[in-house]
Amino acid sequence: MTLTPRLALLLTLPPLMWAGNAVVGRLMVGQVPPLTLNFVRWALTALVLLPLGWRALRQPQRLWRRWPYLLTLGLLGVGLYNALQYGALVTSTPLNVTLVASSMPVWMLALGALFFGEHPTRRQLAGAALGLCGVMLVIGRGSLQALLAVHFVAGDLLILAATIGWALYSWLLVRPPAHMRGAERPTAAEGWDWSGMLLIQTLFGLLAAGTFSAVEQALGAPPIRWSAGVLAALVYVSLGASVVAYRSWGLGVAEGGPALASFFNNLTPLFAAVLSALVLGERPQVYHAAAFVLIVGGIAVSAGRAGTGRGGGAQRKDRDDRADGPGGRRGATGR
């Protein structure tokens, strides 16, 4: 697998937009309750996708046959991850949240080994180590004393749970059940292209997101404090951080595989640090550049030519499966 400029762009754009999503989520604290923010975000996303993917809804029997798998994707990718992320931002910072989420390579490799027969290579382990070193540089602001003094709060545990769920989601995208592979999978001509698949996931995910929001409101959450800033935030999270980022992530996962994509996810805290600094009027520091070098180095190492075993013919088979799976050329999705 070669890391082309196109693949690098596809896998870099989502972390940038998701870092912005974390900053926006933090800015919305006190203006939009977190679970309600998640529900409104995906409701607007569904409205955007409906004109593009409505054909996938024309044959309900196809949805019914696959509903356990589709509901699981919707729950993990739409209903759960961002609900936990926005909840985490109530007590944690965008930087801490994105840093904890950057442990994803560890969870991706662990889940791959435990449940999908995908054992990590030495290059992947080395890339994970380099990427985590970059993460530590950012979280410690270039200081070992600051790193040792970091305290994690309840929000960090919420985003950790979300990250594990997202790792499972990414594996399910590229290792779908038999009814979502090959000749059994509904085709793009039947409406199951990227927009149709993302619309289906969004609709299933809204079942969970709506339930979470209703419980939040029943427990006394304050109403939305509408303003121009809130409207702009909703447009960003529903279009940029959802439709555009998800489409890019789905294509990137399909071409490069979930393991490589997880290393690109380590760019999110770097982008979050820069965006947070810009919002606060602070200049990026030298350690940001050093962290960038380490994270990109981890990506480069992990993307190197694999050895024997699962790195050879099995990887080629995985790429063929990804072309037909929900994250493939005829599919959709991301975070």
C-alpha cells in the first residue's frame, strides 16, 4: 500500500474538521446541551443527505434484512461517539479530548488482533509509539513536568469509551457480514452509494441520539440559547464535520485500511491545539512543530511496506473487500 497525496489528503481532512468539531463543542457548552447538540447535528445532516441518498430507502425489505448491522453502525458512529464527545467537553478541554481519542491506534490494533485476526506488524507498533510520543509532547506542552502534572477528569473517561467504540465501528466498516459483501451487497444503482449508506446510518443513529436527547431534557437540561453563533456552529458540525469529513474518512479507510487511518487520527490533537490557540489568541509553540514531525513520522513508518503473513496477499484481499464494503468505493462513512 502506497501513501499517495490523494490518500494523505483524504485522511488529513477529517482530523482537521473533527478538531474544529471539538473546539465548537466546547464553545457550545452552556448554549446547547451536549446530547441535544448531537441530536440536532445529525438531524440536520439527515436533511442534507436526504436529497442525495433517498433511493436507498425505496426498498424497506433490504433495510429489514440488514437492520442489526446497520443499527450497530448507526449507534457506534452517530448515536454514541459524538454524544460521548460532547458530554466529555463539558468537563474536559478540546485538547484533552482529542488527545485521549488519539489512543485509537492502540485500540484498533487490539481489536484487530482479538476479533478480526489482524495481528500488528513491527512497523505498526513503531508507528504507534512515535505517534504517542507526539501526543505526549502536545499534552505536556513540551515540558516533562507539565506532562506529569496532567490530571484527567470524567470527560476523559467518556471520550475513552467513545474511542473504543469508534475503533470497533471502523473495523465493522471493512469487515462487514456476508449480506454486505460481494454480490449480496445492495448496489449503488439501487441507491446504496456513499450518500445512501451514510443516510441509512444517520437515520438508525438518530434513534439512539434522539433517545439520549429526550432523557437529557427530561432530567432538566436547559433549552438551546439560540444565536447567530449557535446557528453557525450547527451548520459547521452538520456539514463540514459530518458530511464532508465522513465521506473523506470512508474513502480513506477504503483505500488505506483502518490501521493506517487510525494513525492519521493522531493529527486531530495537533489541529485541536492550533485551533484552540487561534481562538484564544495564542501563537503555536515549537513543541507543536515537534509533535507534528513525530506524528507524521509515525504515519510514514506505519504506511511502509509490510512484511509477510497478513501483510501480503491477505492485505490485498482486504482491499478488495473494502471496495465492496460500506466504507468502500460504493459505500460511505466515517466519524
